[in-house]
Amino acid sequence: MTKWPLLPPSSLTDVWSLGAARTAAATAAGSSFAAIHAHGSVTTWGRLDYGGDCGSVQGQLKDVQKIQSSSNAFAAILADGSVVTWGDSEGGGDSSAVREKLVNVQQIQSSGLAFAAILSSGCVVTWGFDNDGGDSSAVQGQLRNVQHVQSSTYSFAAVLADGSVVTWGDGGYGGDSSDVQHKLQNVQQIQSSCTAFAAILADGSVVTWGAPEYGGDSSAVQEQLQHVQQIQACERAFAAILADGSVVTWGDPLSGGDSSSVQEQLRDVQQIQHSDFAFAAILANGSVVTWGNPGCGGDSTAVQEQLQSVQQIKASRAAFAAILADGSVVTWGHSLYGGDSRAVQDQLRHVRGIQSSAFAFAAILADGSVVTWGHKCGGGDSSDVRSQLQKVPSRKRPHSEATGTDSLYIRQACDLQ
């Protein structure tokens, strides 16, 4: 088994936030990470042309609050509400055309090759590849009082204050919701696969649109989609958690859309995570149930006995990493995507959070240091930035930092052309 070069945890210190850009293009075995330091500066590593090199904007990356990524570029929100972008210009790394509009930015969402920023006024500014939603001119007049934006790989969906939805981008992959527009009322939450969307309404029912084979058509399970609490999606399928803790799946059966083999085990489900083509569910007792493509982590039998008292799961394209209650980590899935962490297993202690790129994982420990593993070209080897990631003054995390854990922030977007 190939062992990729890895970085000792002492090399990365006082990092409180990580972002990752990733690509699934078959010829590009690369991705990159962006780490926000306690004082608000940023260090990047990984594939240079996909955001791993922020040298051209390093002087502007001060007091960074949040980072978002497309498939091959990053966008950072600063404390003053302005935005700095870098990476591949065609993937949103060049925001010069809309720079004057990017003021008082509250949130940023990304598709595969484009970004959408919500301003404090409730308006939206977009840039990047036009066909992936970088051009929102056709719906710009409707984008008012926007509360949230969700994205597929090729399009965006915005939820307005009145619960209605506005979509744009590639019409065949979720950018056109006209067939279900009359149903999109009182929308509470939207989730997306690579090419489709699923919206949870206030009554707990679900409306879907986009590519039918990848979850845009939920007619086969529509009667079961009642009292839906959460929806998670991989690239080609959806999984909904109902109020009673059971799960309903649809979409590509080989990618997790068929959970019949584990349906009896899916009880008291608390949360679901996904790789590209598989799902992993954490149950109330801290155990884990997996299904989908075995090569992408859908088969966890090799580590099933270790998966106890699981607190959190993260995923790369084809592997999973679970944090246990004692702060240790269990990994499974494809070894080249971070599914084999044996080379750093002794270092993975007191882990506070984990985030991933397409091919690698990065764990922040309780002392603020970082351990990375996975493919060396996908962010698993951060040795090139070792000199930059030294001890820095600590500070309290900004109140505006909206994260799912105490330590990390990431957006994972895939370009599956």
C-alpha cells in the first residue's frame, strides 16, 4: 500500500478554520486547502492553480472571517464585508467584474465553477462560469430578500423571505424549476445532489427537480416523504431523515439511492454524511450504518467494531473519517482518498474536528495543531507551507464565523464533468 508523505502535527499550529477546494475531473488528481489563522490571515496548500497558491492576494487576506470554495477557486469574506478571491479564474477565482458590488457580504455559496454572494440587503451577486450560475441576470430582478442559497454542481437555488424559490444556472441540472414552481411555497430547507435539488416544505413534505436519474424525480418514494426533518445528498442520490428517525432514499441506486440492504438498521438516525457515491449514518447509540458504492466508503465492515461512540463524520470523494467520543479517529473507504490513516494514527488524539478536500483529510487537534493524510497531491501533504504555519497569537473566534463545529469550516464542491 502506498504511503504518502505526511506532516507532523507540530508543524501546523493555532489554526481555527480550514477550507478545501476540490475537483473530480478525471485528469486532475489535485485539490487544495485554505487555513484561517487565529489572527485572520490565510495559508493555502495543495494544487497551486486550484487555489493552493494565494500569493497574488496574500496582502489582501487580512481579518478573514469565512472561506468558501468552488471546484477550483476560493472566496474569502473579510471583517468589513468585502470579498477576496483566488484560484482558477474560470472557476470564480477572478471576481474583478463584480468587485464593486461585493460589499456587506453576509454569505457565499458555490456551484462547481461559480459563486453567489448574499448581501446584507438581501440581494445576490454572482460571478464565475456563466453556465454554472455565474450569470444570474435572467433572474436578478427576483433575487430580493434572499435568506439562503443552495447549489448543485451546475446551478443555484435561492430561498426568499416569503418561502418561495428562485433558480438559475444550467436548466437541465436544477437551474430551471418551472415545472414545480407552484409547489415551492413555504420552503424551509433545500439540499442538492450533483444535478438535482430537494426542498423541504413547512409541512414536512418534499419537492424535487433537476436530473431525474440523480434524484430530481422522487415520485417512487413520494408517499414516504412525510415529516421530513433533514435531507442529505451525495452526487447522485438523496437520503431523508424522518421525524421517527427512519430514512428514505432515492436517486441512483448504485450511489446510495437504494438503502434496502440496510433499511432495518436505519433506526434512530441522528445525522447522515456522504462521500461522492455513498452514505454513512450516525445512530442515537453512536454506531454507524453505511450504504452505497463500496469503493467510496459504502462498506464499513472492516472497521465496524471500532465505530462506537461516534460524534462526527466527514468525507472525501471516496472515504470517510469518524471522530469518536475519546477524540480518536476511524477511517474507511479508498486508501488514496484518505481511507487509510494508519501512517498518522498515533497522532490522531484529542481531535476537535476534521475537514476534507477531494482526496485528503485535515484534523485540528485540541492544541490547535493539524494532522493531514490522504493523497499528497490533494492536500494530504502540507509540508510546502510548513514554514508559514507556525505559532501565531491566539484570539477569540469571530462571532460571524458560522461553522458546524468548534474548529473548522469547509465547503465541498465537485466538478463532475
